[in-house]
Amino acid sequence: MTANNQVNQSRVIRVHPSDNVAIVVGQGGLPAGTRLDDGVVLGVDIPQGHKVALTDIGEGERIIRYNEVIGTALSAIARGGHVNENNVRLPIPPTLDELPLATREAPPVEPLEGYTFEGFRNPDGSVGTRNVLGITTSVQCVAGTVDHVVARIKRELLPRFPHVDDVVGLNHSYGCGVAIGAPAAIVPIRTLKNLARNPNFGGEVMVIGLGCEKLQPSTLIDDEPVKIFERSSDALTHDETNDDANVLSLQHESFEGFGEMVEGIMEMAERHLERLNRRRRETCPVSELTVGMQCGGSDAFSGVTANPAVGFATDLIVRAGGSVMFSEVTEVRDAIHLLTPRAVDRQVGQALIDQMAWYDDYLAQGQADRSANPSPGNKKGGLSNIVEKALGSVIKSGNSPIVDVIGPGERLRKRGLTFAATPASDFICGTLQAAAGMNLQVFTTGRGTPYNLAMTPVIKVSTNSTLGRRWHDLIDLDAGRIATGEASIEDIGWELFELILEVASGRHQVAADRLGLYNDLVLFNPAPVT
């Protein structure tokens, strides 16, 4: 799709000349009797974002949007009729054993040079967009204690360390009562390990455990020496053996009562804060950015406004040498035939297919299928089924070659465009992208969501201007101006790219951060619970 969508007086959008449906643009929709520029007369009221039939569509005939078949008509739909989830039959998904692999030659592009941001360089070579103390946990049992301590650290310690942005507790529901040796247990375990390595934490790993859990704290930091914090016999004496401590277990025999546990965590946190406070922002090339692209609360505008603009920004970041990941397997599966040709080689193409197959099996084991997506809100926003949703979702990936595929919980390996396999759930996807190493996220929405992450800035982009105006204090960028003809995809793509650099540099605060809204991290755990 290009920026030149066909817009009839800003009332409907037909993405491709071959499409036999278009979506209604204006707030409030269009009433029955409305005549469009091409002579189509609406037979019924059609809400904003919903599809109108541009031709008579017979029972069983194909319904086409994005120049792709999104379904077949369950019954005859008259020209000017309302096309929606009630009269569209879900088509069979693309078979995975007949897809073209790495058949598209990468389009020639000019490198994008001269763009930078102000970030925090880390000892491992990564760069953070924030300077945050992350306190990870090995088991849910300690979550209440960590929440208690984080509140105290923010109140009592953080004001003394002005160059540290925040303190974040990485609580989760894993760690014990689980089949930790099951093959699928690798997903939550490596997710927790890699979350602690996120660039925004500056390499200061700090793990709070209970002591008796199946997931021992040492498992989460097995790539560096484990140094256990012990309470000094003299509480007033500085114990230098604890200076580099990275693990504290509440059941350790050196602690007498809850008060000493808390004071031990406070002392351990203070030493990490001292080191983080020495860090300063410095000029870094865009090649040091790792941006996660995600959508949630999608609508029919997602694939024609916000997601194409995100795709344009994706290509800019890749051209500048940076890293971008897109995700959400169930919102890729029905458009996978558009992605495998873009793989940089057959191995990457096969990896895409393998992730689709793994998730097909995972859903089948739960006696679920792809029809469980989209949500009621997606349908209210005009999306009839998962095929239509997927075709609009993958546009976030832009036009760049796909250089790698990583499984859920794995860490990013290459610069460029990567598919990070995750569920479509907003909070699980966000957690897995953070574990992959993203230092900033872009999130598009048409229905609206206050979703945000404490560890990583999240730029929210509205797909329609109705939402942009109504949620003026929650949306960072309104891409709905594309639908009304006020801006092009390229305009909004550049605007987003420049906003990314401002947010990454700490010069611009995203709306949800100003309001202090943050979601919990949620692990993807496909393994058995005992």
C-alpha cells in the first residue's frame, strides 16, 4: 500500500483499486442514503471504520481489502451494504509448506546518516534510553516485599541520586509450583534472565528471592558471578563484601525479621544506585536504538494510517543502522505469505514458518484456533476477522528485509528488522520485547488503551483523529490525519521517527509517563503448572 489511498471527500478509504470494500472515515459514520463519489448509495447506516460494499457481492464470493482476500460472503451483500463479522466467512489460512522463501530482492535504499540521540552507554555495548534500577524477582512470593521496598526506595533514596530515572520491580507469577524442567519452561526462564539485561537497567543486576523456590536466583544471572548479600552482624558497619552483591534471599539466616530483610534490600539498592548515578547521557547513533513495534485495541484504520506510518519509520531506523522488532504471531499468521519472501535468506524464512507452526500446535493443544482473535472491541472498530487484522498489522514491519527470527524470551541478535515471536496479548508481547532488549516501544491503537511500561518509554499513536482528540492527554501522535488527507504516510512516518529520537534522548516525556500509568509485566508460560 502507498500513501495515495483513494479517499472520497474524506468519507471512505479504498486501499487498492482491486478492493471491493472501503472503510468509512468520518466520526459518527455515514447514514443510509449517503451517495459516495463513485455513485454507491449506502443501504444502511455504516459506523466509522466499518466496511461498505462497493459492488454486489454474491454468496460465497470473495471479499477483498488490501488487494487480499479477507473472507467470503456468508450471504449476498448488496452494493452499498454493510460488510462486517456477521456476513464474512473466515478463509482457510495460508499453508506453511508451500510458501516462497527469500524470493524478494531487497529494494535498494540509501543509508540514513547524521541522526543521533542522547543515550546511556552500558558495559556490554548496549545503550539505554533510560537509567533505571531494576529489581527482578525469582518467585511471586517476594512480590509484596519488593513492592514495599520499591516504594521506600523512591521515597527515601531516589531523591539523593538525581541521575537515576526510576526504580522498577520486575514482579511476575512464576518461580515455584511449576514444572521447571519441562521443555517449554525455557520460555519464562529465559524471559526473566533477559529482562534483567535490558539496556535501560545499565547492567546493574539485582535479584530478590525467597530461598526455597524452584527457580533459584542464581539461574537468572548464570552468565556472571553470583554474589549473595548477607546482613552484617553490626548494622552500623559498612560491609565491603556486599558492595557487588547481586542476589538477596529473604530466607537467609543472617536476617532476623522482616525489618532486617527490608533494610538489607535498601542497602543493596543504595550501592546499585550509586553506580547508576555516575552515568550520563552521551550522543549515540541511531544504530544503537532497539525499537519494538506493537499494536493493541486495533481498528480498521490501523492498517491504513498508524501502522503504515510506523512501517515507514521502521524503514528509516533500519536505514540508519538501528534495530526494529515486530511481533504478535496470531496477527502475522494469516499474512505470513507476505513476509516469507522478504526473509534475507531461506534459513530466516524457514524460521518464520517454524514459529507459525509452533504456535498453531500451541493453540491446538488448548483447543483454540485463530478465530479467537480479534476482540469484541476490534470488531466494533470495523475489523471483521483475524485475516483483515493481520493484513493491517504486518504493515508495521515496513518494507525492509527480515534479517532474523527469535523465539519468545530470546534476546535480539542482529541489527535490522527482526520478527520476535510473541503472543498478541499487549502486556505479554511488551514483556517479551523488553526481554529481547528493546529500549523504546511504539504502540498503535484505534480503540484506545492506557498501556505503558515502567522500564521502557512507550509512544502511543492513534489510528484515527476521533480517538486522538478524545484521548488528547493519552495519545502522543495522531496518525488519523492520514485518513482525513491532512498528512501523508511519509509525513507521519518522519514525525514519528523524530519523536522517537526526542523520547529516546529524554527530551520528551510520553503521555502515559506524565500520568504515571504503568502495566505489570506478564510472562508467557506455555509449560505445565504443578
